[in-house]
Amino acid sequence: MADVGKPLVISCPAPRSLELIFTPDQLALLRRNYRIVETTDPEFASLPNATLAEARYIIGQPPISADTLAKMNSLRCVANVETNLLNNMPYETLFERGIHVIMPGSVFAEPVAELGLAMALNLARDIVDADLAFRQGRELWGGDGNQTARLLSGADVGIVGFGDLGKALNRVLSGFRTRTKVYDPWLPPSTLRDHGVEPASLDEVLSGSDFVFVVASVTSDNQGFLGAEAFAKMRRGAAFILLSRAGVVDFDALMDAVESGDIVAASDVFPEEPLAIDHRVRSLPNFLRSAHRAGALDIAFKRMGDMVLEDFDLMDRGLPPMRCRRAERETVSRMRSKPVDRN
């Protein structure tokens, strides 16, 4: 009887879990303030009609048909904690009904930006390979070990995409006094200038940078748009660092450009995950690899829970959500990022 009158939350956050997203105290608060019905994506549409009708919030991103949504008379918000906008619900109807779709994906920006900085420093100073050589007794001392080294400080930097991750990356680079150009066709130039970066075309970013960071989401407009022609425009020996999604890159062309010696590269994301054990990139010199782990820190997941709780509280009081990013009517149907299937 204690739950009578509490707003109802349907929870199906796979591949996440409530225990991953919320600290024990946060989870206790969630359960204290809301009635929680836990389900899975395949079972969502089969929930009792009374449960669907009563649900105020969804934590997760289950497939929602138009018929199922029509039963959800009390729904105010879908909290997409996977953080990729999947084409599995009628967004236009959600917007028409004033139902928010929110994503706490900004929690990953800072940890991914920090790993991106580490990758750039490694490509500039050959840290990983020098360590491996040292372990094997093949180390080069002093200047002999710095034949290809360079400084990140004062370098020309290009950033492709300037959402939460691009802004976080710009912050961590600020101490290096980089000259930073940004290409993001979805933002007005004044927004970029307000963040202390120079708006630029894609060609200017590619041809004028010592380090190119790619942090753009995959959309219907840009799948595979960074290919052989793009890599050919880069400065010889420049570093290409891929942090968002592999779908924006022609990955074979990227490997070709690295193998030819034209550029060096690092990536936290790959076309298939996990990669086949014999995938070419595994043994490619001058390519730094990370197994899609840049953002997967427990502190980031727990910040996600805090953001969701604060936005639920705002909406409970008749206010709009403010902590999480809201899906936009004009762009939601253009997102093409693959969902993750592991944390």
C-alpha cells in the first residue's frame, strides 16, 4: 500500500542496469519516490494496459510502437540511458504530445576527452611503443628515441564535431595553447567563437591540423564521409584520433593511410566490436588501439543516475528537464549511431 500514489517508472535500461546507473543511495531515493516496474525490451509491449497507462517515465530505450504509445496516457519522458537515439519509437508523436526524450550522454564527454588527450600525447611522443621497446631491451635513449616526436603545445588542432564531447575536448586542450579549428555544420559560427575556437570548413580542418580529433555522431548525412580523399588532404605525419563512432570513417581507407606512412592514428571505436582476432588493425604499426573503453568509467555511469533523478524531479514539479540533453525534432530522425551492447 505504501506505493499507492507514487508515480510509476518503467525500467528497461539494457545494456545498462539500475545498479550500474545509480549509487545505492540514488537507487534508494528512486525507489522511495517512484513505483518501479522492471521489464525487458522484448516484454515491454506486453506489459498490462493498466501499467502502460499509468507510467509517467521510462528509463531505457525500448521499442515503442504507435499502438503501445497510444496506451501510455500519462507518459511524460523517455530517459534514454543507452544515449544513442534509436529508430525504434514514433518520435514525431512523442513531440506532438509533449513527451520528452532525454539522454544523459554528456557524462561520457569528460572521460572520453581525457583519453583523447592521452592518445594525442602518445602519438606525439610514442609513449606506448617506447615502453614496449624498453621492456624488450630495445630502448633508444635521449634524442635517439625522439626522431618523430613533437609537441602538442602550440600545435594546430582540428576538431570534427562540437557537441558535448567536442566542448570537453577543447577544455582539456586549453592548457596546451593549441590553435584550434572546428568543423560542425550543425552549429552557427558564433557558437564556436564563443568557445574560443575558429569555425572552419572540413578541408581547412584536415589540411591545416597537426592533430585531428573526430568526435562527430553518425548521421544520415555523414556515414563514411572521412575516406581516402579526406586522409590525402591531411599533413604528412599528422595524427588522426577517432573518439565518437567508427561509422563516420571509411575504416579501410584509414588503415591504408596509416600503413602508407601518410598519417598516424588512434581509435577507441571500430566497425565491428569486438574485432575479429585476425583483423588487420590489430597488427598495424603507428595505430594506437583502445577497446571502446574511453567513457566506460563507473563515475560516469553514476553521474547518469544523478542527472536522471534531477530531471524527474523537475518534471514532477511541472518544469522541463534541464540536466540531460533533449532530442530535437529536426535532427532525431537523422541519427545513425549503432547502439552499444556492452558497458
